[in-house]
Amino acid sequence: MSTDAIVLLKNDHKEILRTFAAFEKAGEQAHAEKGRLVQKMIELLTVHTYIENEIMYPRVRELLPEVEDDVLESYEEHHVADVLVMELAAMKPDAERFTAKTTVLIENVRHHIEEEEDEWFPKVREGLGRKVLQEMGADMIEAKKKAPRSPTQPSALKKTIDAVIA
């Protein structure tokens, strides 16, 4: 398995996008299936944003000051996703706005993934090089082990609160 930070994040993106596609294919009345898929999305996004916020973004910001604006925008995009995830975690799958809220989350996260993969990751790969990305990736693998799986866990909650008041 690769420890390249960008490869690891792209693998996460693929799994997240597969879950989005499954949600979109679920039938209109497939409340139980949609609920299960949203729970999976919540876990995947909580872990993913945790490792990006804790490892990737701070290190890239420190080592590549020229991508500062990209990092700050990514933090804000995570904040929007965090708020939607918190709201979805508290909703029942048959709630009137459950599917609409999930659709907005999916649209926002897809946009974020496209920007990262098409614009940001190439700059980071060029600027940091293979060795630094492998070290960062190894740290991300370790961080994933202790990452919150739910937005209501204290470490995830702190991140959401920090994002709201920052």
C-alpha cells in the first residue's frame, strides 16, 4: 500500500464518491438504504476531514506558503460539510429535508474533491516531492487509527466548533 499522502486522499475520495453514487441510485422511498449510506458518508467524511485538517493542510500551509489561499478555502469547504454532516447525523432518513440536505452535501463535497484533485494536488506534488508526501502519508495512516468516526465524538465536535467560531 502506498504511503503517498495524495494517493491516500484520492483513495478516500473514490470511496466517498462511490457512496454518493449509491445514494443517488437508491429509490425515492428507500429510506433505510439512504439512511445506511448517509451513515457511511458521515463516517468517511469525518475521518477524511480529520486527517486533512490535522496533517495535510497544516503541513502544506507551512511548507508551501504559495498555496495558502487554497488551504484556507479548503478549511471553509470542510466547515460547510461539517455543518451539513452534523445536521444529517441528527435527522431521520424519512425526514422531509433529509434527501435535499444530503444532495447539497454531495454537491459541495464533489466540488471540493474536483478542486483538490485538479488544481491543488498537482501544486502540492510538485512543491513537496515524493519523500515529504510519503512521510505525510505515513502520519495520516497513523492519524486515521485515532480519527473520530462520528461528528459527535469530542475530537470531531471540537473541530466543528473551532470552524464555527474561527
